[in-house]
Amino acid sequence: MAKNCNFIEKLRELGLRPTKQRVKMCEVLFNREKTFHFTINDLVKMISEEMNEKISLATVYNTVHAFEKKGYLKEISINSDKSYFDTNTSVHHHFYDEDTHELIDCDENDIDPVNIKKNITGKKINSVEVLVKVESDNQNQKKFN
Amino acid sequence: MAKNCNFIEKLRELGLRPTKQRVKMCEVLFNREKTFHFTINDLVKMISEEMNEKISLATVYNTVHAFEKKGYLKEISINSDKSYFDTNTSVHHHFYDEDTHELIDCDENDIDPVNIKKNITGKKINSVEVLVKVESDNQNQKKFN
DNA sequence: AATCTACATTATAATAATTCTAAACTGTTG
DNA sequence: CAACAGTTTAGAATTATTATAATGTAGATT
Ligand SMILES: [Mn+2]
Ligand SMILES: [Mn+2]
Ligand SMILES: [Zn+2]
Ligand SMILES: [Zn+2]
């Protein structure tokens, strides 16, 4: 979204008023080197750790969805119970660790291009994404009982 | 699950008591030729159409999860808001129509095998599934304003 | 067969996730 | 410096899901 901390200007460009809630959320979400995955609850925790005033949960939802609509966040559905968001908005694949519930991005060359042979008339393809579910490999680990 | 309607015996085999709620849900879910996708709400509607007594929503959840645990239903996450279930329990790929919110199964030969090059040490792959999001192709359709 | 008991099942009540909307705020115009 | 028209916030309401108390059932025991 931006290299340094000029989120006020960036928000204005997007047509979003640079309120203190939004600027803080920009800092928490976009003022970092690497992209990452989070749930709304993760985000609320991150905000409250960095700020003493709390942002209402509804505002966190509103702002996340505003950023999503502008294309700076992406929603990822893995489980029905938790909704994940991703600051990496490109079309990309994921590993999901069913033990730790951790979501890991795939690199461009981790998975070969997926070849779709079927096409549905009148429909165009928006995205093709692979989800690889993994869990710890206990095949060697013998259990006593 | 079964060709004809002997769900009572089948439920017993699974260690589930053949209550009238469960037998009815078996009929609605498994007494058909083709597999299909549904939400909990879809299912509640289907049940109430076929039955005059209603089954409590919590029981529908309980039973769906019981069938899922026994391997006769599979949960599919597309959106955070709706949870889809699938009577096709095999590992398979999906097209998701973002206009109609319809979920369509991929055939074995609709998508070439996905080649995963990355492997995470200590973790084994449980499933590899592709989600293809499509929407109506309006590239020709000119809008007046 | 009637009673007891342990466990399974149901469905109401409680909780958690998400959205709605009324109130507060801000920027613009006269 | 009002008045007004959005915009934004956040408490209230809704919806999805789960926890648990009440109910039902299949043996075991008499
Ligand atoms: Mn969303
Ligand atoms: Mn489930
Ligand atoms: Zn990602
Ligand atoms: Zn399917």
C-alpha cells in the first residue's frame, strides 16, 4: 500500500477519510515488509496492543471490508467458523496446516500452473486457486496405547 | 450411502441410532442418484417440504456433523457467511459461480493433476483442491449508460 | 415385565460472528 | 459561522453456530 507512513494521503486518494481509526489500521496492516494472514480477532488484538483507545469491532469490520473493496485486502475461506484475510491480494495458492490452523502462502514456483480443461459457456474465469491441506506426519511416531 | 431405503440398518452399522429425524435426513440427503451441494438452510427447507413435523435446527447441525464425521458428508468453505456441504465426499475440485452462488463439481478430467513441488518437513498432504471462481462474461454485452 | 442405569439424542438456551442503523462527525456552501 | 449532505462510527440487532440441560432409549438387574 505504501512504503513509509504516509497513509493519510493514500487514504484520501482512495476516497476514504483519513480518520484515526483508519490510519491506525493502515499502520498495523500495511506498515511492514512481508504480507500476512489474519482473522478479525487477530487484528483487534494487534490494534489494542499498539493503541490504548480501542476501535469498535464494527468499525474494524467496516474498515477491513472497505480496504477489501479497494483491493488492498483479500478474504480467504478455509473453515466456516473463522474468516481469514490476507494482505497479499494477488491470486495465489495456500497450504493450510490443520494442526496449527496456520495459513501459508505458496510461492509462484511451489505449484505448477493449473490446467483447466472445462469451460462453462457464458462464464469467464476470475481466479484459480489451490488449497493444500496438511497435517503433521506421525507415520513413524509410535504410540504406546 | 445406500441404494434403496434401508437407512435404519445403515445407521445402526455406523453406530448411530436410527431416530426418525436421522432416517428422514438420510432420505433427503442420500436417497438420490446424483450428489449435490447444500447449505444448512437449504437442508432445513428440503426437510420441512417433505415432512410436516419439523426437526430442530440444532438437530440438523448435529446430524450433519455426525454424518460428516462418519465420512458421508464433506464441508466446503467458499464464503465466510455460508457453509456448504457436499454429498460427494471424494477429494475433488469446484467451480463457484459468483453471480448465482452455485457450486459445481469438477469431473476427474476437467482439471489436470496439480503438481505440488513444495513440501513442508514433518507434514503430510491431506488434500489438494482447486477452486475456480467464475462469473458471467459480459465482454460483448454493451451497456447504454 | 418392571426398574434401573448409562449413554445417546434432541432441542432450547447461550454464545460468537457479522451486519444494520441511528447517532456523531466532517467537509462544503452560502 | 450556520445549514446541509454525505460519511463514519459504534451500539444494537441479527444470524450462524455451539453448549448444555432435559429427554429418550437400549441393555442390565431384579
Ligand atoms: Mn467480505
Ligand atoms: Mn464441521
Ligand atoms: Zn495468502
Ligand atoms: Zn462438490
